[in-house]
Amino acid sequence: MCPLQRPPGEGDLRGPCPGLNILANYGYINRNGYDTTVNIILASNKVFGMGIDLATAIAGYCAVVAGDILTLGLGLTGDNGILGSLLGDGLLGKPKGLDWSHYRFESDVSPTRNDVWYDNDPASIHIERFTSLYNRGLTKPGKGGIDLTVLTPHRQEWTRHSIANNPYYWNGPFTGLAVVTATHIFTYRFHANYTTGSLDGYLDGEALKLWEGVSGEPGNFKFTYGSERIPPNWYRRPAGFDYGLKEFSVDALWTLEQVPDLAAFGGNTGKVNSFVDVNVTDVTGGVLTATSLLEGNNMLCFAFATLHEFIPDLTRGLVKNTLQAVNQITDALAPVFAALDCPQLSKLDASYYDQFPSRRSAI
Ligand code: HEM
């Protein structure tokens, strides 16, 4: 039986991830919003059918850049290192939680949240963006609903919006290619209702409202912090059909084949409409091209290889022990590279990213 939904109490944390917020609201992970990566991985698998390989890669990486290696905090923790104190001596000096992992995990062009640059709040639902997605679901031909054919043009629309309005818009080789692709795909794959036992679930705007903590009707939608709910009569993906790295790679490729512009990684350079597209051939020393990037698992391989390459830079000054952070990421990523059968991408030239204002803290 499903445990009871309970909104967060005083001092409890919720953040930019509706999946994790739900797990905490229902007590599948600690209701206070801090838990070990192991518990978060197991709960993501149990409740949503997220593959253990995918959950491990995400949670393992997030714990390094937003937590204290072993634990993960779902939202703003302030400057007092609460996460570190949970499990003794954490690696981070001042762990800040997912809200403050900007451009390392928390990314621009989220499906329903704002870019951090606009209002410094990338964790609350952005009503205009949410309404736009809701309305797209209503106008989808046939029975309506929100699936990848709806989320992909939605992402394209808001990418254009960010290029035109956010001078620091960043669509990095990891955050853009992997995270933004993932959050759009996850919205459908993990929130859809699989009542029929089929792998093609169904998600409509009304269910999305519950998942995302939104009430009201179009024109007066309201987001309430911590109110995310599992819709009534919802069934997760059928047992035995977890959604892991390989399934994600297939969907990611499909998405970028529909709109190849979304595979352009780089960012604005401090002014609106100044988007510079970094050439993948230059960065990889010719191992990948714009064409081969969209073949097989190459795109995810490149995204994760970049993460691996940049981790010393990203964690410098943030963690007490950079070497341990690097080792932790190397361990978390080894199964990823093996599962995706990645080409050798050891020589990535990071100098191409120096032209972007956010370079030192972004990936
Ligand atoms: C396993 C550990 C997980 C971690 C560390 C994690 C972390 C995050 C973070 C940092 C974001 C914000 C990204 C952005 O700025 O766009 C995010 C967004 C998201 N996550 Fe998770 N997540 C995890 C598991 C899950 C699960 C199990 C689900 C299943 C429902 C999920 C669904 C989503 C969705 C749909 C979004 C997009 C939210 C939006 O902007 O509309 N995540 N996640």
C-alpha cells in the first residue's frame, strides 16, 4: 500500500526534481529531504522503475557536486553544512543541495522551471512554462496527452526563448546534452500511467499538475511548495521493464533526431542572442563529428566523458578532497561507459569552453 503523502515540515527540504520531492513527500526516502544515495537509488527504482544503472549515475554524480559524496540534499541547505553532519565528515566544505548545483546539474531550459538567471529560483514551477506544456498536451492530435512528441517541441520553444532572453544561457556538453534531454524525457517516461501494462504510458495535464504540485485551472494555475502528489490509480512501468541507461540513450537519440538544433552545445557569451555552438570535432580531436555524435550511444558517451574530464575543475574549491571526488565519479561512471560501449574519448580539449562566462563552474 502507498504510504501517506505529507507536505514537508519546518526545515525539511524540497528541490527542483519532482521525482525526488515525491519520494520525500511519501516517505520513500527520508521526509526531511536528506538521504543517502543508496536509499535514493533504491527508492527511484522501486517507485518509478528507474534503472539502477541510470539512478546510480545520476545520484552518484549529484552527491559529489551537490551533497557530500554519500548523501544528497534535495534543496537549499544554507551555508552550515547540514548534509556533511549527517554522515560524519563529508567531503564538501559547504554542501548546498540540488537547488545550488547550477550548471553542474541544475540546468537552463527545464521542462517546467525557469533558468536561474531570470529570478534566481530554478526550483519552483514557472507558471507560464508549465501552462505552455499543459496546453500543448491539450492540442495533441488524437486523445491528447504529453509524450515525447509534445515535450520535444516544447523544449525547442523554450531553448529559443533562453537564447533570446538569457545572456548567460548555457547548454553544456553534459547539462545540455544529457540533463536537459533527460528531464524532458523523464517527465513522460516516469510520470506516465502504465495502467494497461504496456510500455507506452499516458500522461495528461491533469496528472502532471498533481505530480508537479500545481492546482487551479489554466489562467490561474498555482504552485504550492511540497504539495507534489502521485495521481490516483497511477501504475508505474511494468515490473521487469526498468528504464535504464540503454532505454534513455534510445530516447535521447530519437529526440535529437527530431530537432538536431538541440544537439548544439555551448551558450550565450554574456549578451542575448550570442549563442556560440562548440564544434564537437574540435573538442574530441576528431574522434566524433556532428554526424557521428548522433549515432549509437555516442552522445551520452560524450556527455559523460566530459563530466569525467571536468570533475577536478568542477569540484576544486568545493570539496575538501578533490582526489576522492574524482575517484568517486570514476567509480560511478565505469559501469556507464561499459553499458553504453563507449569509444575512447580521453583527449577532450576544454579550452573551447573558456569563451563562456560560466566556464569555471559549468559543464
Ligand atoms: C536518482 C536521483 C535523482 C537526482 C539526483 C535528480 C536530480 C534532478 C535535478 C537536479 C533536476 C533539475 C534539473 C534541471 O534544472 O532541469 C531534476 C529534474 C527532474 N527530475 Fe530528477 N533526479 C533524480 C531522480 C528522478 C526520478 C526518480 C524522477 C522520476 C519522476 C525524476 C524526474 C525528474 C523530472 C521530470 C525533472 C524535470 C523537472 C522540470 O523542470 O519540469 N528524477 N532531477
